[in-house]
Amino acid sequence: MNISRVYANRGRWIAECECRSASQVQPEQKRWRCLECGAGYTLLWPSRRVEIENLLRPRRIVNQNWNIGEPIDHLLAENIEHGLAAEPA
């Protein structure tokens, strides 16, 4: 089975297929099947998912984004710069 690394987009967790299709997934979800091509994936969640969610929560939906590999410190610095929560809850 393939692996899809999950990322945050507009307050949603997203899994992406090799065919470039993507779907929203839920934190308790371990597997996902692409609705376009049917490929199956094991989901690889960020190890600091809860911290990421906590730092994204005070942002407007359009800014609730996290890219694979983006450091937590970067999210924290953005929040501080915009006068939002300075620490993950």
C-alpha cells in the first residue's frame, strides 16, 4: 500500500493521491482510498499534529495551513507576528 503524508489546508487535514486528487481526512483515520483512481494509502500524520492544530485554531480559516516539513517554530512566529496565540495549548 502507498503512503500519503497528510497536510493542513484551510483548517482541514488533506491526503493527496499520486494522480493529484485529494480529499479531506480525519485524525482517527489510518487509511484512505482515492475517489478518482481508487489507489489505497496508509496515512502518515505529522508527529506533532495536536500542536499544529492548536497553533492553527486561532487563525482565520483561510490561514489555517501547514505544509509537510514546516517547522512548528514557523507557525508560532507567524502567530506572534499577527498577534495570535503565542503558545500551542
